[in-house]
Amino acid sequence: MTQDPASGGLPGSVVLGISVVDDQIASVVRDADGHILASNLVDLPDPSAPAVEAAIVELVDSVPVVVDLIGVSVSREDVRKHLSQAFGSSGAAESWHDRVVVTGYASALAEIACTHATRGGVVAVVDLDREAAPASGTTVATVDTTSGAVLGTADFTTHRLAPVTDPDGASALATAVAKLPRGRDLTSIIVVGPGAEMPGIAPAFEYAAQRPVTVADNPPLASAIGAADAALVALSAPTPAPRVSTGRRWWFVGAAIGAAVFLGAVGLTLLLAAEGDTPEPAPVTVTETPAAVTITADAKTVTRTETETERARTTTVTSAPRPVTRTTTVTEEIPGPFTITETETTTVEVPAAGSPAP
């Protein structure tokens, strides 16, 4: 892609959304009216950070239209940091590098929640890999759809949980979701990713989670649309128009990537491992950041007496309270492979120096 941007600003922009999850890159080109002009789904034989960077370069160079903004959301933190540095370098060789916004995958999950939620309130979004297990990286989040805020996330290692189609896998994932902030207040759960296309996913997960489960439209590409939205939000751009997926894809993305696409077509055949071959559940880290609690102490009136020659003078001083922040971190071990870390921040207003304690 060597042309200059079609427009000079974000309003009315054509956006390329790219999501990187596991060994798969999903991408869409969306016009100013929210229509999907082109889409692509690539399976990478090498999911390392340099290989992902090279694949994205070939992908962008092959886009059939001019784009104004490129949003990239990445589930693995090591890959996200690499891409942020590679595309954010001041000495970048490619002219389009200054149009790239790299975000964590939680940002894309938040946009998916706000787009696909039908019940409002707090919603969980889960990205499922080809085996219908949680994809590696930060691929589960609880989202307040009223504000679009991410309330909590769960990170999964490459040693994945069992598939959701396995009762044990569905139960383990439901437990991980319930342990997230506001996880017990969920109105629904949305599943995306290639595994979300597997027959029976929604009822299998609904039974374990005891919450309505919705499969997003075109689940393999939903994350790429979320990446495009996350880039716009990161730049405080206006909310794009409602999306209408055309289902079209562009397939020429360079020799190496083109070959990967054909391999990906085979890889989309979903296979379930036998119950006896299911790997042990991997540790899942659940991070919770509760809202700050502020306590304001009443200002104290301090009276002090200063004595001068042959007379006394009494001065009355009212001291204004000053904020003091106290942070307490509690780590709770619970049965199963989950670790919950809760950080509580309390702000207390106390009298200024020189004032007596309340």
C-alpha cells in the first residue's frame, strides 16, 4: 500500500482492522459507512513476534484499497510490545507506520461486547481457538457495556484448558469467567474466534455458565472489526456507523502468506481430542481492580497560643485535610488452577501537618 491516505482526518476514514490471536491473523477493511470492503484470514506456521510483524507488513502491502488508519489488537503481550516498537519507531521505513495504532486485545473484546450485546449490563467475551478452548493470551474479559470499560481480564497460557464442548472444559472456563470482576453479575456471554463456529458451542457453554451465550456474527472476523473500533476509540474518533459484513475476502497477501491461507483452509477443520488426551488445565491469572474508595475526614480546628512581651495573642487556625492513598493487595488461592489478585485502593482525607489526629 503505497498511496497516500484518501482523507486527511479520522472522520469518514477507511480503517484496516487486524487482530492477532494464537497463530492466526484476521483482518477487515471497513469504509466510512461501516461496510466491510474486504476481509482476510491467515494461519501462520510461525507465531513468533518477528514472524507476525513480517506477515502484517505483507498483509498491509496487499490491501486492495487505500486506508487511513490501521488498528492492530494482539492477545499476547510479548507480540504486542514487539509490534508497538516496530511500528512506532521514529525511523520506520514504511510510510504507513504512522497510521498504525497497536492495542491490547482487551480493547477489541470491549468493542465486541458493545457491538454484539443484546441484554446490556455486564457482558463477558471469550475468544475460542480452533479446538473450542480459550485462545492463548488475554482472551477473556468482562465489560460494562454502558461505559465500554473493561472490568477484568483472564490470561491463558499455551497449555490451554479443555475444549468448551468437553463438560470439564466448559466448567473450568465458566469458573474462570465467574471469578472475574462482576463475573457473577453477567447478563450474557459472547463467544468469538474460529472455535465459536463449532456446532453446539452455545448450549454447551450455557449449561456450564448458567448464562445466555451468543455467537458473534462471523466469529473468526469479529476480533478484526473490534481491532478497528479499538483504534478509533484510542484516537478519540467518532463512533463508526453500524457494520454490515459482506463476507468478501482478499486472498493475495504475498507468497508466504498466500501459502499460509491455503494451509489455514485445512486447519479450520475442528477436531476434538479424546477425553483421555485432554491436557491438564493451565494456570489462569484473574486480575481485579476495584474502584477507589474515598473517605474524607472533617477538617479540624486547631487553637495555639503565642506569647509576646507583656501581652498574649491567641491565633485560631483551621487546617485543610490532605489526601492520603492506601493500597492493599490480597492474593487468594482457590481450588483449581486459578489465582485471583485483588488490589484495593482507599483514599483518606486527613488533617494537614501540625493538626491533631482525628
